[in-house]
Amino acid sequence: MEEFVSTFTNRLDSKGRVSVPASFRQVLMRDGFEGLYCCPTLDQNAVDAGGNRLLQQIRASLGRFEPFSEDHEFLSTTLIGESEILRLDGEGRVGLTETLKSYAGIADQVTFVGQGYKFQIWEPERFAAYRSEARNRLRDLRQRLVPGSRGPASADPGGLE
């Protein structure tokens, strides 16, 4: 199964379009989704993006709630009501809407972050701060989960044993 992996930063062109990384476009093509499904992340100022696999996860999350319940309505408002489907042009670019750019704080550059079944679209400086926080939290988690693991000075947060 194809996954969205790695991190890429690209510039928006003068028309507000950005080139989606080629490896991400290949995953979308194999996924069979026409375009790019985008919605605000639930807890960060970034955009979740993907295709059918992202939509399956959204449906599964919504399925945990009783239809017409307040929680279902809140979640569906954000993940469906605030979503947008962007079309890729022949050169693999998408035009980010003003709504998405405003939500994520994007001006002239975009960072694409692979997360397996989906990817996120970030303003690069916001992502750098988030990545730093994620690494620090991973170090803390590792210390709690792996007895005898290296302390916070460790340069290898990804080496969970």
C-alpha cells in the first residue's frame, strides 16, 4: 500500500499555485481520488489533505458518534463542511484557496508533511516549531516507555526500541 512519506517545501507561484510533490501525486493517483481533499486539522493551524483513504478515516471517525448528536455535528462541520476539493492541473499544481491559506497562515511557501494515509500542508515556520515540539514530546514518551533509554540530550528521538 502506498503511503505519503517525507517532507517537502515548495513555493507558491504568482497565481497562488503550488506543486504537489511528485511522490504524493503518485499516491493520490493510485488511491483513485480525483483531486485533493483538504480540511482544517483539528488541533493545529494546518491543512489535512489526501484522497479516498483520508475520507475513509473521516467516515470512520464520524461513525463513532450518533448521527445528529452534537459531537457528530461539530466533527462533520469541521471535517466535511469546511473541506474543499482542489483540482490538480496538468503540471501537478493546486491553487490553494484564500480560506486554506488564511487558516494555515500560508503566504509564499508551503511545507508538505507525509503522514501515511494523509499529508498535511503547513506554513514552513509553523511546521518547524511543531516538529521541534513533536521531537521533544517523543523524547519524553520514550523515557516513559523504554526503561534505560537515553535522556533528553539524545540526538535520536526516532530510535524507539
